[in-house]
Amino acid sequence: MIALLFALLTATMGLNYFRQTMAANALFFFTLALSVYWLKFHATSQLTIHL
């Protein structure tokens, strides 16, 4: 999942480089929402440790 987030942010930087700012902004906010979901999922998931 973290590799996907880095790939999306790299695509955002590429879009900004080629002056596609509207698409870059949309992709950035999509990536931001995805990263907040990922953080919330991992922060609230229960640990399964079998000793």
C-alpha cells in the first residue's frame, strides 16, 4: 500500500512538471484521502499476536 501511495505522489509530481495542475490536484487529494484511510485502518486494527 505504501508503494502505491509513493507511486501516486510521483505521478502527481510528474503531472505538475508537465503543467497539468488540475489533474495533479485531483490526484493529490485522492492520494491524501487514501493515505488517511490507510493510517486509520492501521491505527485502529487489532494486533493478532499468538504467543
